[in-house]
Amino acid sequence: MSAPQWRARQYHYLSADSHVHPFLVDLWQEVEQATDGRFTASVTAGNAGLPGSHLAIVDLLIAGEIEFYVLMGGILGPLVPAMEIQGLPFAFSDHAQVHKTLDGPLGDYLRRELAAKGIHALPYGLLENGFRHISTTDKPVRKAEDLEGLRIRIPEGRMFADAFASLGAVPVEVNVLKLYAALQNHEIDAQENPLSITEALRLHEVTKHVALTSHMWSGFNLIASRKFWDKLPADVQQIIEGCARKHVARQRAHTDALNRALESKIAGWGMSATTVDRKAFRERLCEAGFYRRWRDSTGATAWGLLEDSIGKIS
């Protein structure tokens, strides 16, 4: 192999045993092989050595001080408001619809918006996290009204806060590393995540019930510093994008299967599971003006492209 001409760092904020890390490792190993060693990238779990918030890390990416990152779309909302649309509550019916939509014209539009801010989002580079469900410490959630007054942990992102406040809950931002203790100490009543995260963080040990709400889909955008990306020769760019598409597809299939398999483990965790009428939750959001606000916030173009793919929202 040739000596590396380009070296990059791939950071992500999940653990080394997560449903993301090994696929990123495979991706960059294949890129190194396909470029005959001209391009090499290290993969660092847990954002080791990177201080600050996600947006502070994005600032480093834009400046070219790091090369690659993965991030949920909603966290990029302050920079590109249309990115919030990836997590619109009760919008998508299943994973196939999600990926058809976000790999299509809507995804192309979002990538152009990010490019204007100095970020290259890789085509077909949206990694899977999964549909999110609500788990509670005490009372089960069976209908929208059960969220009234519920102190629920949310991650960063304005859409999360607005959605749960519109449903009558009390959204509370808690760092994911402190989430287990917050539930254990009854500082909050609930959390919401895909089952893969609930298992990975052992949140089933400190919650009793899970409502299979599938209220939001979440994934991780594989993004690069445009300042770095534009310096790469076209053949290296094509190799990276081809390898990314291959290994992201593998990661999506793995994570989708993992989340579905975990549904059968809920009883073994000692938890009870409930299903809900998603339509009733969506109607409540409509009544609260939620979709009208977010149509304005994400913009007519993004909203129109979403509805072209999945149908009328509200």
C-alpha cells in the first residue's frame, strides 16, 4: 500500500459497542483498501477528546479542525432549520418510507442546505437509530392524555421540546450519560429512545413500562467538513461515497432487525408493553398547532418535498 496522502478523523458520540461504531470502522477500512492506502481515517467513539456541545463540534467540523462526524438532524436545526424535518413526529409509517424519503429529493435538498453552511452530508449516508418509544418509571402510557404532567427526558433539539410540551408533558433536557441516574432517582418520570438505546444504556432496569409509540424516527447524518472534502480528488470522493452507501445499508439493516428483535425481550426485562393509537397523538399535535409551526420553521420547500413522498401531513 501507498503511504497515506490524506488522514481523517471520524468522531461519533456513541459507545464502541454501539450499533454505529463497528460499521464506521468497516467503512473506513474499506476506503483505505480501495484507495491503496492513500486515504486513512481513525474512528473515535464517545467523542473522546472533543469538548463542548454537538454544535460546538460542528463548528470544529466547518472550520476543518475535524473531518467527519455523525449527528441527528434535529441537533443541526439551529444551523439549517429544515434538518428538523427528519424527526417530525408521527410522520413516517415505517423504515422503508423513511429511507425512501430521506434518500430522495428531500435528502438532496437537505444536503444542499448543509453544503451552503460548510458541511458535506454524504448521499445515502443516514445511519439508522430507529423509531423512538416512551418508557416510564411508574404509570404506563396507553393514550395521549397519559402524558399530561409527565416529566420526560428529551435530548437536544427544539422539536423534541415542542412535541412533548404540545402533548401536555414536561420536557426535561438530561445528558444521556446522566439519564440512568435521573430515572433511578425519580428526577424524571420517563424517557424516550429506540429500544436499542434503552438496552444499551440499561434503562429497562430503571423503568417499568414501555409504550410502543414509534412517535419519532431518528438517525445519524454522516457529515464531513466541506473545507476538507473539497480538497480530496474526485476518485477518492467517489470511493468514500460508494463505501459509505454500502456500509450504511448494512448498518440500517442490522439496527432495524435489532430494534424489532428487542420487542420480544421486553417481558424478559421485567417490563410491561403497551401499544397506542398513533393517530390520536397526531391529532392532539394538530390541535396544538404543532405541525403548522413546524411547516413554517422547516420551510415550504422541505415540507412540500416531505408531503410529496409521504402524503399530506396536516
